[in-house]
Amino acid sequence: MRALGGLEAALTRLEAAVECNERAYEDAAALADDRARLAEDRAHLAARLDEAQARAARLEGASRTVEARLVKVMEALRRNPAGARH
């Protein structure tokens, strides 16, 4: 009887260890899924950042062009204030 009790205790410990292992594998799989999602999100955000930076560069160029044109107009007006009335 004592051997049977020891065997049952060993089987109980083995079942507990198997369950613990299964949970660890499930946790590892969930972590891998989370990591994949984070990598995908990161790639998406990086692409959006690149687009935003490109747009900012275009706007900066347009701003410089407008500024240069305004400077020319203001200089022309300073040289010939009467020309602004026509």
C-alpha cells in the first residue's frame, strides 16, 4: 500500500509539472504573439513617421519659397511704394 501511495503522489506531482509546463508554453506563445504585434505596430509607426517627416520637409521647402517671394514683393514695394496703388 505504501508503494501505491508513493506512486500516486509521484503521478500527482508529474501532472502538476505537466500543467505548469503547458502554462509556460502558452505564456511563451502569447509573448511571441505580443512581440509580433509590437513589431508590426513599430513598422507601421515608423512608416507613418517617415511620411510625416517627408511632408514636413515639403512644407518647409514651400515655406522657404513663399518667404522668398514675399521678400521680393516687400523689396519691390519699398523701392516703389507708388506701384502698390495700381
